[in-house]
Amino acid sequence: MGGFKAHSRAGVLWFGLALIPIGAWYYYRFGTDLNSILHQMWQLPVCFICCYLGALFPDVDITSTSQKVIYSIVLVLDITLIVLHYYEIAAWIGVGILVISLLKHRGFTHRLSTAFLIPLPLLVVPILLTENIHEIGVPYYAAAVVGYLSHLWVDR
Ligand SMILES: [Zn+2]
């Protein structure tokens, strides 16, 4: 069982592991075209954030520093969506985070299947927004899943 520091450390360290599926994705998309791959390097800091937040997310079901971090981000995201008049999406995100906070600790958020389910919006939302199947958020999704798995590993 890990606390905030242990999960933070795991989120940072496991980003090294996340580089494997991210690298595989870039290879799948661009082959050995190094120039195209270098053009995608701006995604790596975003991937790191996804991995780190993935490592913190499972403890959103208990009063913790991780919960405060995730809630703060969701609050900023929700306010942004409201300002941009995306009321329905903001409401659903609010409902989602409330439901998760009502669940018992180390239940739903600490399941292996949830590690692949919770980050799914990172994969689906870019497709819905761009309607371009080729610009999907695979690297973000992969990074978040690896981060999430790091949390489950630390808590094992
Ligand atoms: Zn945990």
C-alpha cells in the first residue's frame, strides 16, 4: 500500500516503461521516418502528465493528496467546460467524479480492468473532436494506463 509519495515516484519512474508502447505507436505510424517522429516529441510532456495522473487517480476514492490533485484538475476542467458552454460534458464529468468518490476504497478504482477503462476518454475524445481516426490519443492513453498500472503495482 503506497501513499502519495510512493505513487508519485512510481508515476515518474514508470513513465520509462510507458515509452515502450509510445515508441511502438510512433514506429507503427511513422516507421523509421525520424523527422516525423521528432515532430511528435511535443507529445511526450503531455504523455508524462497522463502517466503521472494515471498513477495518482486510483486513490481518488479516499481522502488523500492524490484526491486533492485529481479534484483540483477536474474542477479547473469543469469550469473551463462551463465557460466554453459545454454544460452537458461538464455535468457528466461532475457526476462521474462524485460517483467515484462514493465508492468504497480500493474497490472499482483499484481493479485491473479499470486501469484500461478510466483512461479511455484520452483515446475517444480526440476522435470525437477531430473526426480524424489517425490523430487519436494512443500515446496519451498508453501513458495513462501504464501510470495507472504503476499504482496497482505499488498497492499490490
Ligand atoms: Zn491506491
